[in-house]
Amino acid sequence: MSVTNSAGRTLPETIAGEHYKPFKKAHKNNCDSKVISLKKALKKADLKDGQTISFHHQLRNGDYVVNHTLDVIRDLEIKNLRLAQTALFPIHKPVIDHIKEGTISRIEGSINGTVGDYVSKNPLPYPVVLRSHGGRWAAVKNDELHIDVAIIAASAADNRGNCTGLIGKSAFGPICYSQVDAMHADHVIVVTDNLVDRPCGFQEITEEYVDHVVQMDQIGNPKDIVSGSLKVTNNPQKLHIARQCINLMSALDLIKDGLIFQAGAGGISLAALQYLDKKLEENNVVAACETGGFTKFIAEMHRKGLVKNAYGLQCFDVESIKYIAENRRLITDIGHYADPSSKGRFLDGLHATMLGATEVDTNFNVNVNTHSDGRLLHGIGGHQDSAAGANLTMITVPIYRKTIPVIRDAVTTITTPGDIIDAIVTDQGVAINPNRTDLLDKLQGNNDVNIVSIESLKEMADKETGGPPQVDFGDDIIGITKWRNGELLDVIYSVKE
Amino acid sequence: MSVTNSAGRTLPETIAGEHYKPFKKAHKNNCDSKVISLKKALKKADLKDGQTISFHHQLRNGDYVVNHTLDVIRDLEIKNLRLAQTALFPIHKPVIDHIKEGTISRIEGSINGTVGDYVSKNPLPYPVVLRSHGGRWAAVKNDELHIDVAIIAASAADNRGNCTGLIGKSAFGPICYSQVDAMHADHVIVVTDNLVDRPCGFQEITEEYVDHVVQMDQIGNPKDIVSGSLKVTNNPQKLHIARQCINLMSALDLIKDGLIFQAGAGGISLAALQYLDKKLEENNVVAACETGGFTKFIAEMHRKGLVKNAYGLQCFDVESIKYIAENRRLITDIGHYADPSSKGRFLDGLHATMLGATEVDTNFNVNVNTHSDGRLLHGIGGHQDSAAGANLTMITVPIYRKTIPVIRDAVTTITTPGDIIDAIVTDQGVAINPNRTDLLDKLQGNNDVNIVSIESLKEMADKETGGPPQVDFGDDIIGITKWRNGELLDVIYSVKE
């Protein structure tokens, strides 16, 4: 059988056994502006009761986008949404009202502070699901966490949706968490306070993924988005722990050409970076790559040639945003960083990483989510991912804080299993995981690192504090921690007011 | 029911009605080198008879990777493969032997020259499927064209698969065609002649998508990969056509701030760029963006600030590769350029584009695939994509070549339907598509462009040449052209030797 198509050609419908649809019509592409109001965008996205809406957290405690969006959704009388943000901060306290009013009934994502305190005492119908950065990426990619509408804050965007976090008054660093949302959400809305001429000069997310662009006067408060200028701690305890990390790396002969390491933007990490910087310079060593939180300290090491490459993800100060915009090739995304379901992450084979904790137990299990009073006050971040990637995973903690022991028999919540934690670096010595006999062998006879047992650290902590406080948990499961592949690692119980 | 997981926690299996798999084991990530031989990589990929293997064409007529890979596959005695390259060149003549020996029985991708001549005379069991750049991207993304094994040539790669085309002795420009293959193929093999320390300093494709890395002495012949230095034509006929294009854009008042245009690397395009460059400078105008083939001419316009932004895809000379490596933010991929199934392409709303043709007919249909003797000698490239994206699609052709008329009653093969072709710019005047009454209105009374009817151009061409030659077609369909959305646009018949 033949059919005449719209180009006037009479062609067979089947060729070599395969059926072909005839050509119907060629159009010029639609190139209308995608800029509309948030209300209209949410209506066009057909956001419905019970659906899932996502946000990234890169505006941190300066973010105005989550609160504003939820206000508009409340006005639209949409109920029982699942909030799938990458993280909430104290500024998102109004989420509590949206929970009370029934707009939000479910949260899957990190929570830092206020909302976590509320949820710990007032369980939602479903537990808060905590995933690592890489775990969340995989969950969205593999449709374990299906996003109906993704809201992506951008510090600059053009009217077709090309957007960035690198320029503009509300610059926050490269958008690095939302690419997976953009690629997999049914509907994608970019929100910006800086509509620029097309094409936007930087584009971490491109127009191919964007349905609508929404303008806001201000997407956030710059002073709470990034630090004006990060300062290294001068707390002697933290400086001591930082120095111990570098001494440990040195004793293990890691500080040599080709070193790949991760350090965050926390006080101990920044101090450790300064010591490392000095050591690299003294020993005339060039590191291969730095990953993790991007700061002016990393930028400076890269500029000086002490580290050949860097991967830029979250930026924590204005200097690092400027540096990475000028060195665009350094930017990557969270999928490349940590996706456990991919064929390889840049974390794989990391020589060393420094991570924090609220608690560590004698099985080397680490808690970063709950405080010792049981309240859910932090997300997982890249903790699991980095621990699984690094050959030397160091947890940097004091043995106690105020009157609370950090080293204990059992952590309140397991965030990262002890099997992949290699060293607990404390103010009272360094405990090496007994399963790392290779490290223990290498450290025999060294004088720079005070190797102690985890049990002795626990005893010291108990002695100083009188042991962990008793917590009066409720029966409700208010949250769960997932391992990177989606398996259930632990549950978090409610606490009484 | 509760179960004790491997972290020692006894947890319910079901929480709030949802079932959770218990945590089993945390491992450190595997970070072994992915470098193995091509033979081993193909075996591990479990390439089987009848499967599909893909390549990009960015090494052009200097490519050694396709031939080498097919030789290894022949030695492995794998048969009846579907070859899904983005394009073949004369250097791929050995593909003919692989067809004769049964290694290849099907081709989906562009063919330039030798292999096309062979296939035109010796039909394969299945027609060659020709798709535009954007159409191919969509077909792979949407699994119309499923790739079992993607082979990706890289001029530098590290041992985990991060790779680039920007550096090294065989540099060819950013890898921009293969990202979709990397993301969707079952198995991905990077082939390089330049294994660098991890992390590779540029990464158009990252390790998350790569199964294996293969080393070759030489992936291609640099002098046939890119031009040492492109030269602008001094052919007066081509210069005239180029000037007419710029005059037409000028008469339509397109040469003003914010202009977004596309020009290729062909002779007429390069000449037109020179005229445009001059006009921008004279009129103190800044274009918003240049797209399409990247050359030193575009780089120079960008450096001078005559064009604010550019999108870098294929690079055609060594200077442009250097420029784009230093301006990494300009690089994008073919999906962003042209994917018809996405939410927006950067081609959408292009003010003007200049494209070539082998033939044009009086319905403004364009042929770029076959010659007037019927032989399949070219691919579609971005022709359909760019024509659909641009508000002013100009086809630049002489009215005849040697003794063959270019303007005719009917093209041999429809590559791009006349509905979206706006102007035929020839040495004998400019024909405007009658469906563009808006353009005709604007051009009334202008003196810079010689507006003529397409019929008069056809008559002139016939008069000079005696009309098109008769072609003795066979009955076999040796190829098909698809519209961007996969619909059947036209078929290509065999020709007799």
C-alpha cells in the first residue's frame, strides 16, 4: 500500500518489513517567551493534590523561593503535597504552617533546623525520607522519587529557560542539584530575579528542559545565600583536630603528586586545607584534584597550581563563585559526583575525605541527622557518598560537646554505616577502624598521630560527661535514613515536647 | 513484621503502608581503571549479531576509529550489525568490505561519498535511514534507535572515562554528538590516543556513563580532522551570493542589536560572515549569538565583541578549538541545539540561517542528500533543524552547477520541505517563498536585493543547461529521509551502475 504524504510524495507504508508514518507537516519551531506568573505556571503544570514538588537548596538560609511558591500553592488550594527539596533551612519555618494547613503532608529531603524540630514532635502521616546527595539523584533518575513539578531557582535566566546560579545579585554558585529534576520532572519552572537577554551567558540548565520562567523581585537574601568572606577557625581544639587529619594523611603517605581529596566548608575542613596547602607547597607536591564544597581557599590553591584540577559544586563564598565562573570547565553536577546507580562517580578513588558528625559509635557508625536529644536537625548531604568513595574517610569530632558525649556505644541514628568509616579524628586521639588492618600496619611506629582505640575515646567521653542523656522517644517513626541504593538504614522516632 | 538489617537495627518492613528493603551492606566504591583492549571491551559489552553500534563523526575524513573497530568486530565474527554513526566519510571506504562480508547489513546515519555511492548501486537489506542531527538525538533519546554499544572517539580521556575532544594531538573540538549515545546506549566504550591523568581537564562526557576506555596509537589523521586554517572563497559567484544574503538580512532589518544567526563552515557562509562582520562593525551593532559550525571567524567576532555569545558545537579549524577550550562556557550539545522532542532548542527563534543544497524545486523543497544522478552522497546534518528554527531560512545556491540545473520542478529527494524554506539566494536573484507574504511586504521597494520568482530561476537554469538529466532509477529503495519527528519524508531509489 502506498500513501501520498504532505510533501507530495507517494511512498510505500512499509519498507523492508518496517512500517513508517507518513510526513504530515513542517512547522517553524515555537519560540515564544516562556515567562509567565508563578500562579499561571503552576496551573499550566496542572499541579494537583497529592503530587510532588521539588526545589534545590542552593539559596540556603537566604531562600525566598520555597516560601513564596508554597504561599501561591496554598492560594490555589492544592493539598497534601510531597515536598522533595534537596534541603530546608530555618528560613523555611513557614513550612510548618503549610503542614498545619494541609498543603504539605509529606517531606522527602534534608531538613536543617526549625522544621525538623517541629516534625520530630509532630509526626507527618509519612516519615521524612532522608537520602544522600547521590541517593536522591539516583532516586529521581530511576523514578523511585517521581517529581511532578520542579521549581528551580536561578540567579539569571533568559526568557526561554536557559539559566545559571553564577551571575546576578543573588548568585549562589553553579546550579548543580537540579539537573536531574529538570531532566525527569513532568513540568519544570525556573524562578529568577534576573531576567537576561537570550542566550543567558552561563547555563547549568538549558531551555530544552524548561516549561516556564517566572520572575520574582528577589529570589533570596544575598547575605544568607553565601558568606561574604569565610574565615578559618581559631578555636584551638578544632585546629588540633585539623592538624591531626593532615598528620594522618602524611603518615599514610597520601600527600604526594596526584592526591585527590575532599574537604568541606566547615571550620575544621577549612583549617585542614590551610595545613594541607602549606604542606603541598613545602614538599613541592601538586595534588590532582579537590572536590566538595568550593571556597576561596580551594580557588586559591588552584590558582597557585597546588591542585591541578577541581570539581566545582556548591560554592560557599562570593570569591569562589567568581573564580568558578571564570573557570567554567571546573563545574560539574551531583550525578557525576555521587550517583550510586551510574557507571562511575568522581568520588570513586578519592584518597581522603574529611567529614563531620553529631555522634559516632564504637562500631564506627556515624550520625549526622539527629542530635542526642533525638531531634531531626540535619540532612545527610554527601556524607554517605563521600565515605563510600574515599579510601580514607576521616570523621572529625571532639569526643564531647558541652555535656554531651559524641563517641558512644550506639548512635541515635545511623547515617553512614561504620563499615566504610576509616578513622575518627578527635581532640583526644585518632581511632582507626579495626577492619582497616592495612592502615594500622602503615601507622605502626609513627610518632605524628596519636592512635587510640574507639573504646578508649568513648570511655573518656563518658568520664567527662557522665554518659549520654536519656531520651524519651515516642512510638511514631517521623523519619527514615536510606542507604544510597534506597535500602532502609534506620528510622527516627518522635520525641516528646 | 520487623527485620534486623546489616547495620544491626531492627526495623519494621512496612512504614506508613510502604514497604522498604532492609539495608544489606556498605562497600567502598570500585575505582579500578577501565582501560582494556578494544577486543575485550567489545566482548564485555557482549556485542551480538544483529545489534546496533554507534560512532560520532567528529574526526571526519581523518577518522581511524570506525575502520579499526569494524576490523576487530569482523575478527570476532559478529555479523549483521546496524551501523548508527552520525556520519561516514570517504575514509570509511572499508565499510563496503564489511557490508560484503556480512559484518554490516544496515546503516542508520549520514553518509558522505564513497559508501553512499556503493549503497546506491548495491542496496542493503534495509534502507539507509537519514535523520537530521536533532532527529537522531531524539531517536536515540526516545529509543526509536536503540544503541547496544556506543564507541566514542576522544582526543583525551582518563582511565575512568572522563573525556574530551578539545586537547591532544588529535583534537577535533568538543564532543557534542555522543552525549545522547553515552546516556542511552547499553554499553559505552571511549577510544582515545591520549590517556591523561585523572581527572581529564575537560570533560564533555563524564565517567558516570562510561564502561570501558580503549587506547589506540592514533585515533585519526590530524590534517583531515580539522583544517589547519580555513580560507574564505574568492570565487566571485559565491561572493555575490554571500553578499546577497547579507543584503537580504539588511533589507529585512535583521542586522541590529540582539541578532541571533547561524552560519556554517562552507565557502558561502564564511564569505557572508565576513560581510556581516563588517556590517556589524560599521553600524556599531552587537549580535546576541552565533551558532552552527564554529570557526576562527566566529571566534574572532566573539573576541572583538561583535557577537556577545556563541554556541560551540562542531569546530572546523585548529584556532576555533583553542578558542573554545579557553571559553568553555560556549560549549553545548546537539540536544540543546536541535532535539525536536525537547521543550526548546537554541535554534528556536534564530533570526537567520544560511544553508546549502544540491537541488531546490519550485515548491521550495530542498535536497541535500542526493546528486542529480540519484546517488546518495550526503547526510542531512542540521539542515532540517536549522530551517525549522530560523525565521529567515536562506538557501544559498547557484542556479546551475556545470551542466546540471540546481533549481528544478521537483527535487530528486526531499530533505527539507519547502514550507519552512523562506528564501533561495542565487547568483541570479533571490526567490522568496510566496507563503512568506510578511517578507515580501517588507521587501517592497528595496533596491539592494534582486527579488525574482522561483519559476524564473528555474527557467533560467533550464535555458543554460537544457534541463535536468534523465536518471535511470532501479526499483529498490536504498534509503529514506525522515522528518525530525521520525515521519517518512521521502525515499531514495537505487541507481544503475
